[in-house]
Amino acid sequence: MRSGEGFLLVFAVTDHSSFDEILKFHRQILRVKDRDEFPMLMVGNKADLDHQRSVSFIYYIYIYIYIYIYINKLTA
């Protein structure tokens, strides 16, 4: 984690707990890097299993906006 230049945070849209871990990983990466922001990309896997989806697209967008606002507060 210390030597990473960017991170891909992947969650399964069929497993809500994997999505909840994204925020924990996000905070941990920022803490280890000792930075307020760092390149990260959040990706939902298993999108083809829409009938098993447990993470809604709206919830995904909500968390994305939350992270964006959180980072902007830290850098303001």
C-alpha cells in the first residue's frame, strides 16, 4: 500500500458488505499515504448479475458524492 501510485477499489454489486468496505479502504489508504487525497477509482463488479444486485446505483452515487465532498472539505 505504501508504494502504490493509485488504487482500484473493487466491490461486488451483489454483496453490499463488499461495498461498505470501500469507505474503510479509502480512509486507510489516505492514512497510510499521509495525504488528504490520492488517486483511487471505485469499480462495481458483477454488473451483469442485475437480478442479484444488492447495491443500487443510487446508493453508489451517494457514496461517491460523500467521498468527493469529504475530500474537498479536507483540501479547502
